[in-house]
Amino acid sequence: MWVAGNDACCRDDRRSDSMTPICVDDNAARHDRRTLAISHRRAAKSCANRVIPSRGFTLLELLVVITIIAIGSAGVSFAMRDPAHTQVEREAQRLTALLEAARLQSRAIGVPVRWVATEEGFAFVGLHNDALPTRWLSLGTQVVGSTTLTLGPEPIIGPQSLLLSAGNPPHTLRIATDGLRPFSVVTPEQ
């Protein structure tokens, strides 16, 4: 607040803590106003040159987060497999290993061995009853189509295959050999 006087004017200094009036002359007051205006302009320029940190996310950060979410959801989808399909895959892999073991035993002892599907599981005719397992791991496993395979004793046998099915709806896998190579699991389309 400016108050006119003889040679001086008094103003309240609102910036000071004491709030006491300060008396200054006219020249000093004009000089004070110019100095204040110059300091405000300098402050505005320095504020314009300062980098203000952003409050959002960058595109790169968003892409990294989306990639992590995609990898996580892919892992979850692979972990949630169909149990019937897993069951028939496990049975097929187990049966291929058993067929190759019986084929090797047949060649080693020189006795013909046949694999036959039964109602309780399967049997290896020509080997001792306790030589290899004769039951499926899962009760719903069935052989579709041909139920007999010849496993030796010759090193080269004819091409043979069988279809293994499990689950509801049934999932089917084919186990086959060309006579030279070992038995392997293939999909029905191959």
C-alpha cells in the first residue's frame, strides 16, 4: 500500500515477517518496481528452460509391460493343457518305449514276440509274463483298429502301426514304425 507524504512514501512490505511499514523515497520506489519486474522476467525465462519431468509412461515402457504380459499369458495357456490329450500322449510315449524294449529282448533271445491288446491292457506274447508291464496307466485308454504287432526276432520287421485313443471326446495318436526305425508317436494325419 502506497501512502503519499512530503518527500517519501510509505508502503507495507507484505513479504516481510514483521509486517511493519517501511518508508522510502519516490526514486527508491520506482527503482524497486523496476528491479522487481526484471527479476520476474528472469525467473520466467529460467522456468521456461527447465525440463519438467513427465508424469506418464513412455512408449518403450508400455511396450515392455505388454511384452511381459504376453509372455506370461502364453505360459499360462501352455500350462492349461487338455488332460485327456496329455493322458493319451503319456500312454503313447510309454507304449513306444515298451515296444522297443520288447523288440530288443526278442532279438536278444531269438524268440518271436507279438504285442496284443487285451481288455485289461496288453500282453507281450513270447516273453515271460513279468518281463514288461501289461496295464495302461489310465483306465480310459483303448487301441482302435489293429490290435496285434509283430516285434521280431528279425532286425527288420514290416511297417506296422496302431491307433491309441483316450478321453471323451477321444484324442487319438498313432504309433508307427517303417520296419527299420524304432516305433514313434505320430499324429493320425501323418
